[in-house]
Amino acid sequence: MSRVLLEVCVDDASGLAAAVEGGADRIELCSALAVGGLTPSAGLMALAARAPVPVYAMVRPRPGAFVFDAVELDIMRRDIDAARAAGLAGVVLGASQANGRLDAQTLAELTHHASGLGLTLHRAFDLVPDFAEATAIAFELGFERILTSGGARTAPEAVDRLEELVEMAAGRLSIMPGSGVTIDSIDRLLPRLGVIEVHSSCSVREPATDVRMVEMGFAPAVARRTDAATVRAMKARLDAILARR
């Protein structure tokens, strides 16, 4: 393996610019990362389409459970259409049944609608009761990768499970560790995991400078901002870890 790819998740124009400047290999484009990422606006998709690296748009119409009704499914189809119209490389999808199992029927409809676009299965996967079944469904539906924390809150907490998932996938699709993947934690994942890509926000905490905006509820007291220097540092750390293999 020559290198491990770095996917950076962003939710605004400045984050997009920082990810590109820092050298991200791929971008997951969202809105509202504070709630795990929602579908980005059509305008942000159009801007991201100009990026020199592949961009995958999150398709998630609201925060909360990944159980979607017919109205939400129609919204998701239209959001897939928007990603395609913008010229993005792919979409990030996920859907669950009430018991946590992947909703294979809904995902089949969505992946069919997204024909021709790259496919990432998002962390709805982390809620499933049977990882082997969910991995098989993802493969059968044509997903390129599964973004997962191994069923834990963060990936570094579930290294053993992630290692099992890599073996389970057996090269049929990529297992991409995400959540809590930082410069400080990456050594707990690599080189132990035989993965070809990782997912990170590469962000820094930034206190609000306008107290009035916080008081009015227009901004959080502390936000996270994608940082180009952190992206560069993560890429350098990944290269250094691989060099030791």
C-alpha cells in the first residue's frame, strides 16, 4: 500500500476551502456537522463541484433516526438528483429499520436512483445488530465503502471490532474508520488496521467572537472549524505511519 487516503468532512464554504488547501484526498460535503451531517444546499454542492478532488454529498434530510418515510425518501431522491446535477462524484447514504438493521429495500431504491455516482454507506451501519449481514447488504448494493466507528462512539474505542470488519469485508469494499479520528488518535488505528482510507473532520475548536449572536441563538458558544494546517498534519502523520510498515 503506497498511502492511506484522507477524507475530510466539511459543512461550509470555508471548510471546503481549508480541506482543499490542506490536501484532502476526498471531501464529504454536509451541512450541520454538529448533528452528524445533513444534506448540503444546492449552492454549496455547486461550489464544491469546482474542487480539484472528489466530493461526496451527504444525503440525510433531517437529524435523528435513520428510519425514513415515503416523503423523506422522495426528498432524498431529489437530493441525489441535485448532487448529480452539480457534478459531484458521489453520495453518502444510509437507512435503517426500527430494529437497527439496514433497510435494504430503501437503500436499494436510493442506490438505484444514484446509479453512476460513487456510494458511501454512512454510520447508520454502526447501529446494526449484525455487522456481517450489514456488510453483505452494502456489498450487494454496490457501496464502495462503509464509514464506521466500529459500533462505538469513536473509532479509537473499537479497534478490535474495526479489525474484524476489515477481515469481514475481505477487500470487497473499503472499511473507512471515522469519528474521533485525529492526529492524536490515528496511531491507535494504524498501522494495525489494514485500511486504505480514513475519515476525519480535521477541525479545531473556535469560541464565538460575537456574544450577541450566541445570546440570540444564532451561533453556538464554541464551534468546530476545518483547519488547513490540521489537514496537512494529518496527511503527514498518515505518510509517516506507513513509512514505518
